[in-house]
Amino acid sequence: MHVVVLGAGVIGTTAAWYLLENGHQVTVIDRQHASAQETSFANGGQISACHATPWANSSTPKQILKWLGREEAPLLFRMRFDPKLFAWGLRFLRNCTDARAKENLEKALRVAVYSRDCLRQLRKDTGIDYDHRQQGILHICRDDDELTAVETATAQMRDFGLNRRVVSAEECYEIEPTLRHSKARIIGGSFTPDDESGDAQKFTSLLAEKCIERGAIFKFGTTITGLDHDQGRITSVRTDQGKISGDTFAVCLGSYSPFLTKPLGIHLPIYPCKGYSISIDTTGHDGAPQTALIDDSVKMVYARLGNRLRVAGTAELDGYSLRMSERRKQLIVDKAFELFPNSGDRSKIEFWSGLRPVTPDSAPILGGTKYGNLFLNTGHGTLGWTMSCGSGKAIADLISHKHPDIPLTGLGIERF
């Protein structure tokens, strides 16, 4: 069977790999010049299955109100007339209950933990090296309220069978010694030794090469403009380079997926959430962390990628704009060097922003559609890197008429 994958980020490329594993002919289409040039390019770098907590929970509305109008807030709404954001926001608020948060957490964890296992097997099978580290993720807290929230989250994760434990301030320093030079007050946190980190862009590029070696065709520099259909099935993809036919089609376009499916009568409740990251050159400096970290006070994450320190954070609801606020950029820099004063060269910082495809319940959209040969693998929010391999394998198995290793109950478009 010829499967056409729409999108060559980490989600589309992993799907392509598993489709090849299942014996299919694969074509991947992407508007960029290479794989992983958009949301997968410079993300936070963490494979954080044990931190897959949904954004929507009972405490979220109060937090949002507290942050309104603050340019430096971890979650920022750019005030504008945006009916899509309004509709998405109402659905999001309906998920801000303890019962729904628990249900959504189970869905996210189901994919995230499975995906982490798939990534380890893929790494073993291919031998690709993407600056990965298997040293866990340390989640640090600076005040009592943060620590209480982390203790609650840790208990939740343990209830689901995950290896997450609360740690003292001294244990934080033992796990990551460079924190001893920090200017920040650390009172404790949690540690998840099974979580990992790595360069998503490097991983995706290397995996795309492996796919091409196995016969996949990657059509880069090709903009998708629509899908043709007849009698309940998709017949071809329209692009600026002409039509591309196939037997089956997989939508892996992240935040841009709704534009493609809306003309087909498939309304995806995905909204783009802009995130920022910086990459600090650590050459000649000995103060960058070796362990991946989460700083709860400013909702920022850290990952060591070779001779770079990746620092990512902020969530900005501003439509499809990639404009970066100078104030928010500087905030990330200042907080990074407050935590790790000798982590790298301030004059050699690379800035980036990307759009995370967020659903109202913080779970991805995986499964079929009313068109018999059109499948969805999108809406992974901030956890695209974490969930990529598991999502890719599950959708490849579904397309191949195999039972996925995990149930996809509650993950399809029908839940909306």
C-alpha cells in the first residue's frame, strides 16, 4: 500500500518509519527544505513521559486570571478578536475539572509512556545518536506552593505506576551539582529517573535519512494546498508541485492540520501555542547542567544537547504569529543565567519560536476519520517529542489493519 504522510516533523517522520517497518511504500510531503524545520526544530528537548500533566485542571482558571496582562507571565493571551481561540477556550475550560483532568492524564500517559519505550527500541534498532541523555528529569521548586503542587502531581503519577519521587533541596544538588552555584533559592522538587532528553531536530533528520535509505520518498519544498476526495475516500493531495496520489493518507501537520481538514468537514479543535527557546553555547564553561530540568517557578525546561544548553519556556496564544517579544526573550535569558551563571556564552545565544498544536484536553488526536483512508496523527501540544514514536507506531499499525499495542480509546476526533 502507498501511504502519503503529510508533514516531515518528528510526528510525520516517525510515522513514516513505522509504516516502512510494516512494509508500505511511503511518500512524505513538507513545505520546508528539510525535515524538522518548524515545531520540531528547537523544542525543549525533553522526553518527559512522567510530566505529561494536562494544562486543563481545576487550578488553571485561577492561574490564568492571575497572569492576565502580565507580559512576563508563563501563559500569555494576546488580546485580539479571534473566534477560533474563543471556541477553543470554551472547550478548554470545560476540561478544567478534577474528573476530566484525571481522565485526560490517563490518555496522555498512555501514549507518552508507550512512546518512550518505542523510542528506546528504535534507538537500539537504528543506532542513531541525537545527543540523547538517560539521566532523568529533575523538577525544582522555589517556594512552598510550588512544592505542594509538585507533591500532588508526583502522587498522581505514582498512582499510575510511574517512577517519580519527591526530593529534598540537598537531593536536588546531589542529582545536579551545578545547581550549587545557582543564585536561586531551591527548597526541593521531584525526580523522574526514567525520563530522557535529546535533540528532536537531529533525531528527525537522521531518521528521515534512514527512511530514505529504505525507499521512502521525501518531497521537500512542496506546499500542500488541499485534498481531493471521491465516494468517501481521499484520492490525492493537491500541492504547488501538482497532485500526488496514494492509497492512504496521514495528516501530521501539527498546528496547520485544521486548515487541511476543515474543507472536508473535519473540524480539529487545535490551536497554536507559541513557545520560545534559546540555545546557549557551553564551550569552555563548566556550569551547564548534565541532567534535564524543569523550573516550576517560571515554567521553563532545560536540556543539555552536546555543547549546547537548550532552554525553553513560555506559552503564548497569539494566533499563527511567530513574532518574539523582546521582553519575554530576555526573561528566558535572565532566568537561565540566574539558575546556571556559568552555563555558557551570553554573546552566543540562538533564539527560536515555534507553534505547539494544543487540544482542549491536552491529548493528541490519533485515529481514523469519516473518510476511510484518511488518518490523523496531530495535536500533541507541548509533548510532540515525547509522544512521537508511540503515536507513529500506533497510527502505522492502525493503517496496516493491525491492533495497536495501546488502545486508542478516547484519542480520536469523535471525542470532540
